[in-house]
Amino acid sequence: MPSVRKAAAAVSVLAAAGSTTAAAGHAEVYAPPAPAPALSATALDARYRAAGGDIARALATAKRVRDEGRTRALSDFLAPGRRFLSFDPRGSGRAVEVIGDLEHADRIAVVVPGADNSLSNYDSPKFVGGGSRSLYRQALATAPGKRVAVVAWLGYDSPSTRSLAVLTGGRADDGARGLRRFLTGAHRVNGHARFALLCHSYGSVVCGKAAPHLAHLPVDEIAMFGSPGAGVDHASGLGTSARVWAGRAKGDWMRYVPNVRFAGLGFGADPVSSGFGALRFDAGTGPHSGYLKPGSLALRNLALIALGRDAEVTHA
């Protein structure tokens, strides 16, 4: 039983690191989103308008309650040219933004973020909105004239790294269901594009749970980076025909997190380990939050994966 005791001890360390005192409860002041049509080519503009209306109403609430962080963020969301497919201001918030032409793209990259993402930090280069725009610019620079779209998919309740939720799969279960629904709808919008899932940190748990249910969709690339595990012991356990990639930057603190699964905590094998069976890409030397930083090696390789240009990816 030494291995079990070792796993239990490791998870205890994880739990201690992830525990936090409960935040004081407060009444939800933001209204839920208005009903919107199912995502399809004919409903695309209606979805953009509906989400825009939800953002405007949430901004009015933020101003009324003097929520300065939300006021700044949501004002930026309403800038000309920005298009959101869905938006929910409750809690830490959810938002799904399209960068580029979703309907006519040949390649669609969906960025699935990890922990600590919220509406207030959404546009930071370290988080899903800012990072997705960096990815879009890199993809266009790599393949000028290529028809590509990037989706910043904050479509689930991102857990806090200071909570035990980040050590369990509950949020990822909800996220996986939402991701499947979104990809199905996006495929209805654009029936010819190929999809790449770029999954950061806890987002790789979301992608790992979604992957076995995506066989009916043209997902041909899944990249996990800064990952705590994907909930399976081998890439084959993801049940996908997509190429599975994994990368970890040399400065990422995730390398110190034990890859165990015990008593409902942890996510199993390390995707960058040789035994996992993923293709390993060179993620450079940056920190956990730096994979989509402009000019980084990680961003260059993730853009190539998003474009389906596998032969040009630098391997670790």
C-alpha cells in the first residue's frame, strides 16, 4: 500500500494548498441573460445582438452598484467590432467571444481557459480574452490571408485556485457539457471548418471530459498546456481521433503539482510525461500565465497547432 499512502499524502498537500476560508455570501445583483435562439447560421446575428443587450444591461447594473471593475470591463466589451455569442454576468461571469469570421473561417480555434478567469480580468493578456486576441494576431501573421477565427470560450464557472473546486472535476463536468453544446452549434454555423481546442490549465480537464463526446465534430487538434492532468492515464483514454498535444513551460509552477488521482481529488497522469502518449510541443521558458504572450515560443507553436500546420511545430 505504499503507493496509495503516497498518493493520499500528495492529495493532502494539494488540498491544503487549495483550501481557503469561505467568502462572505452576498446577494446576486446581476440579472440572468435573456433567452436567445440556439446557435446556427441563421441565428448568428441574433445571438450577437442578444449578448450585446445582456452586456449593456449588466453594465447599467455595474454602474448603479458602483462595481468599478465590472464597469471598466463591460465598457470595453461594448467597443465597436467586438462580438459575443453568449454572456452571463452572474457570479464571476461567463462570456463567449468570437474574434474573426466564425461563419466563413476554414480553421476555428477555441481557447478553453483554466482557473481564476472572470469578467473583470477577461481582457488581461494573462486571461482568456486578451490571450485569444494574441492568438488570433499570431495566426494571421503566421498564415496571411488564411481564413481563421478564434473563440475565447469562458463558457463555464472557472474555479478559483484558492478553492478545493480546482482539485475536483465538478466544474469541468459542467464545462464539458457547455463546450459540447457550443461546438455543436458552431458546426451548424460553419459546416466546413476544422476545429482546434487549446486548453490551458484546468481547461484541459474540461477538454478531457468533453473529448470522448466530440466524435461527430471535425475537431482535429487538442492541445493541453500548463495542465494538471486530463482525467485519463493515457491520451488514448480521451477517445478522440484528434491529434493530442501537450506542453509545459519551464517556468510553470504546475510542474510541482503531484499528478495523482485519489478520493475524488486530482486528475491523474501528467500529459507531458512520456507515458501519456501526447505529442509534446516546446512551450518555452515562460510562467503559467504566459503561454499566449505575444512573441513567446508557446504562442508560436499554439498558433501552428490551431492552423493545423503540425509539421512546423517545434517539439520539446
